[in-house]
Amino acid sequence: MKKSTINFTVELDDNNIPEKIFWEATGKPEPGLTETKSISVSLWDHTQKNTLRIDLWSKDMPVDDMKRFHVECLGGIAQSILTSTQDEFMSNEINALCERLVNHLKGQNP
């Protein structure tokens, strides 16, 4: 059986706030640690029927980048729903929300 791993390394300041976040994974084109400013990982607990989340961001990540990161995560969820369930309605609704949020970030509130 083939196995794959994803590892995160977080450097914390004295107040346990992330200063730097690194990740590495088997099969990644460039081996070794790569720095990132934010991660968002969701895990489905099939026993409890709920989602466990890990959200981290470095303290120097700009707020505008954080907002864009979340909008792009939502867009990825829309694609995942379509791929995994073929539910076009849910995918389209999430994509429509993403479009409204992009307009909001551009200052074009409807």
C-alpha cells in the first residue's frame, strides 16, 4: 500500500502566536519545508458526525490576503462538492457567494 504524508511545522512566539508556518508533503515537486502564511484544514469525524478544524495564520499575514484566502477556500469547497457529490445547486450557490464576496473585497458592494 502506498502512503503519503503532509506535515506542518509552526514556529510560535512567546505568546504561542504563529510567527512562521511551514509545510511539506510526500510527492511535492520541491522537497523540503515551504513557508506559508496560513493553513486551513478540515477533518470529518465520522463517529461524531461533525467537522474538526485547524486554522492558523502567521501574525504578519495582511488582512486583505486573509480575506482572499478564505474566499478562495470557499471556491475550492464549491469545486469539491461538485466533484464528490455532483450537487450542482450547492456548488453554484457557493460560487455565487464567492462572486459577491470578491465584489465586496473590490469595494463594489451591491
